[in-house]
Amino acid sequence: MLIEKMGPLTIRRLTLLIAVLCASAIIAQAQSGRRSTTTPTTPSVSGSKTIEKAPAKAPRIHLLVGIENRSPFVNVPYYLSDTVMENCVARLAQSADIIPNAIGRGIDRPEAVRRAKAEKEAYVAWLQIESDTVDSGKQQKNGPDELYVRYTVFEPVTGKVRQSGRTKQQIYKTGRGGVSTTAKNGPLYSEYALKQAAREAAERILESFEIRIGKDPW
């Protein structure tokens, strides 16, 4: 046979060659297997992605503010009606949830109700300057501490009363650090008291809509 005719050296070389070829074949097969292996992909999620929406902000409330002409029995200047209305509107405007608009003075109750019924969304806030002494029938002392602001809120469409009340400011003191009684009847103090009462009325009106604002800077 052919192998028997080969010498020992030739046989060893042939054996070594065969071993090398076998090892190369095994390595090549292993590398081929690694290359054919694919990385599994993450399955995609079917359907559209849900996006959370921010809650819709409540629409701002429109509020028309008017005031009745001061009663001839209340001894204060006519311009104080405008002062009360303007201060009420200014305080209402400090709320981001309210859009207030002044509609003027000389508004009586029937007119305020009519304006409210004509509105589809806007409320009407009706203001009055009144006096405790006039209400009680007592002789008026012209004291500014006896004046107060009455407010009434009418609903749109129906004209029904949503809220009503009165506000009054007592700012007169005697003694150290207070206001002397000799200045008690001065018009400046009367105007300041009504301004404060008007701003407090605005806060009460806001509370009827469950709205509260920070402390009045005044």
C-alpha cells in the first residue's frame, strides 16, 4: 500500500498536516456559527402612545360693576360713588380668575337686574353707599364711621341674587397713636373708610365664587 511505502518522516508530516487542516476547519465552522447568530429585537408595542393632557383651565369670570347714586340723605360728595366703584374694580382685578369692568354710577336695582338678564355669561355686581343712621331713622351725625358699602351680585340670564352683604370700616381711634376726634368728621377720613369698605366688598364678591386672593396691600 501507499502508506507502507512512505517513510516514517513522511507519515509524521502527513499526520501533522491532517491535524492542522482539521483544526482549521473546526475554527472556521465555529466562527461562522458566531457570525450567523442574530441579536433578538425588542418587540414593538402596538397602538398609539397615550399622552396625558393637562386639565383644562376654568374660564375667567366676567363681572360688570355698577353703583347707585348716593342717597341725598347720606352726607358725602357725589364723587365718592366713583371712588367706591373704582376701588372695588381695582381689588377684583387682582384676581387672575376675574375680568371686571365698571359700567358707571346712577345704576338703580331694576337697571342692575336688567343688565344681568341681558348677559349670557357676565355677572353684575351692584354697589350702594348707605348709612346706619339713615337706616335707623336717627338724626345723622355726619360721621364717616357710620357709612358702609352694600353689594349685591346678580346672575346672568336669570337676574337672581347670587350674593349680597355689606362692609364697613372702623378706622377712628383716640389716644396715643390714633386719630383725634377733632378730625373724625373730615372728608379725607370718610373717603379712606369708603375705599377700604369697597375693597373689602370686592373680597366678599370673590368669595361668592370661591376665589380668595392675598392680603390687601393697602
